[in-house]
Amino acid sequence: MTLLSGACEKQIQKGDELTQQERDYLRQRAAQKCIEQTNDTYKTYERATNDTMLGFERNQTWKIEYKKDNVVVETSYLYVWKVSPPDVYFRLRQTENGTTTNKFYKFNTLSNMDMVRNLQKKRCAKSMDISDSGSSINVRIEDPRVRIDDETLNEGEMDYRLTTAYPPFFGNLNRKKTLRTLDNDEKVTKTETFEYVFSTNAVTTQPISYTDVANRTFCVPTFTSPIPPETLNVYDFPFKESCSLTGTPEFDPTELN
């Protein structure tokens, strides 16, 4: 019994004696093994989202309902504006706090693939809570507990739901936030949900020209250029966007014609 305890203690001590370089190596090896094991899943998702996106047709429409505790507060709409392979242009008619704006987005199949592979890398590096299958990817981001006042704390999480029905960027618009309020005894006193829900809508006729659309901006997903030998552009999640009233270096509004 003493011998066994001594052996266990010795093993633990050996583990504690690993250098930071050795720990980093083991993490990298585990991440690489995960990449190899999940390649088929992410390749399926990558191809499916590209095929789906290029198969969209102008005026194809989705409804996005913003719900608080399952009660619809506001409704927005997402439209396909133009498909010009490898690029696809969307228009988001978004209503927030009673104000309606129009965002035109430009995506292409290469950035779409990069986004999918970035999610795979984050999943395998365990830097983000991600579950996946060939048809969906779910991302959970925890909101750390924070003190609101002398008697109240808040905590919660945001769940992003991505499917092969649309590019991964729009997982930003298909999300659910759960917010819990706690007292000083860490007892939950209230739970609230704030949810954006996607659903297919009837095809909607849009203005012929983008110049006929009011309160418009032009947006692209932002990224950091890869550092060799990396080849993938690096995207954050939730995916950030770069918008302008006049266009961006990657997006000339005349492309919408």
C-alpha cells in the first residue's frame, strides 16, 4: 500500500516537473490530433456552407425575431441581394430600439472557409467552448460573474448557433443570451433570456438599386492577415465587422449593381 502511494506521488511530481516548453508541446500535439480527428466534420461543414451560399437567389429572405423571455420585441429581415461567385452580397434590414438600418454585407467562399477552419482551431486549442457536427456548430461564451451593486451579481452565457443553412458569419445573428441575477448568498433570484431567432421567410421583392435603400452602410468581416507559415486569415468570434457609409477597400458599393 505504501509502495503504491509512493509510486503515485512520484508520477505526480514528474508531471509537476514539466517545463513550460514541454507543456506547450503536449498541448500543441493534442490540438493537432484533434484537427486530424475533426477534419472530416469541418470539411463537410465548409463545403456545405459554400454550396448553400452560392446556391442562394436574389430576394431570398429570412426573418430574425428578437425575443425577450420568449416574447417578440422587434423583427428584422435578412435578404440575398446578389450572387456573383465567389462573392455573395446580403442586405440586413435591422430594427433595434425602434430604429431601422440597412447593412449590405459582402462575403466570398474563401473567407467562409477561413471562418470555418478558425472555429476548428479554436475548438481544438480549447480556447472556446465549441460542439460540432457535419450540419451545425454551437459556440458558447461564458459571461463571468460581475457585481452590479451591494446586493446583486450577474452571470450568464451566450450561445451562438451555426448551421449549413447560411454562412458562419450569420451565427452572430442566431444567438441566445441567458442572464442570471444572484444575491450575496449566490442564490439565483432571476433568469432572463434574450434571443435572436432565424426562420425562413417568403421571398421579398427589394429595391432595384442599393441607392434606393435608406440608412445604408457597407460591411465586410474583419480579419488579421496570417503570419507565415500560417495560411488562414484570423477571425474573432463573435465575428467582427468593418462598416462604412461609402464602402471599404474590399467592398465597392457599385458591386451591388
